Amino acid sequence: MISPATTARTRMSAEDRRELVLAAATRAFARSGYAGTSTDAIAREAGVSQPYVVRIFGTKLELFLEVFERSVLRIRTAFEDVLDAGPFDPESEDDWARMGAAYSELLADRDFLQVMMHGFSAGGVDEIASAARRCMGEVFTTIKRTGCDDERARDFVAYGMLLNVMLSMRAPEHLAPGDPLTALTTCAFGDALEMLESPA
């Protein structure tokens, strides 16, 4: 007997099935990174067969690169949306706050941020290192669209990477009076901290 879930899967379009696998791969790579995640684990996460994953994406490397680049694209798109919404004054702290808020809204989705961190730290794989360099350059170029100088763009990117590292170590979930990291966490995340202390 065919289950409703099976029927629903067979009625999905090819693009919907592809998105299903990409979402599952994002969760799996977020947990285990590139080296620690198999295409079989991704298939189980997606509820499909391992040959199906390979048929759609080819190799695990190709799948990781797509997931990683999509993750970085989410950040670029968030910044581009701010810049496209109206004039940006690189001397205005209010305008920089808008850019920061756009990034803060993404922080609740730990999976895509963790995938990004895995990508930036997988420099031992030439293809991933190359993609990471290109993606970081694209983020920097997007920030430079504000009209700021290189140093201000560097500081903004560096601050975002600090937040990513602290999320990777789950700092917002482990605040304790007297803990030296608590002051840094509170200062770094500011108003966004409340939504991050108890992730769904």
C-alpha cells in the first residue's frame, strides 16, 4: 500500500524535490561538516535514496558547494535589499544599523550559518577554499556598495564573523553571571540576544 507521504513525494515537481534535498543537505552539513557527512546521511535526512541524491547533484562536493554558496548568497541578498531600498550614507550610524539588523534577522537560522562556517574552515579542499574566497570577496564587494572605505567594510565583515563564531560555539545559550564570555556575548549581540538564547 502506498502511504500518503510517498504519494506526496511522487507528486512533487523535480524542482521541489531538488529543494527538499538541498534543505536536508543544509541540515546534515550543518551538523557534521563536509568531511563528516555522507550522501547516504543526506538521503536519509531527505527521505530519498542515496542514488537519487547522486543523480541530482553528482558528487558530495558538488552538493556541498551548492549548499555553501546558497548560504552566503542569503547574506549578500539581505545586504543588497537594504542598499536597494534607498540611499545609504556611509557616515550614518543609523544606516549601518539597518545593515546590521538585516544580518541579525538571519541569525535565528543556525543551519545555514553553520554551513557557512564549515565552508570557510574547509580550506584543505581546494574547491571549497576557492569558493570560500570568492564568496567572501563578493560579500566584501556588496558592503563596499555603501560607499565606505576598505577599513569600514573590513570591520563590518569582521563583526559578522565574530557573531558567526559565537553562534557556532552556542555562546548565547550558555550565559552565566561571572563567565568572562557572557559580557562579550551580550555586547556583541545586543538586542538580538533575546531571540538567540533558546533557539527552536
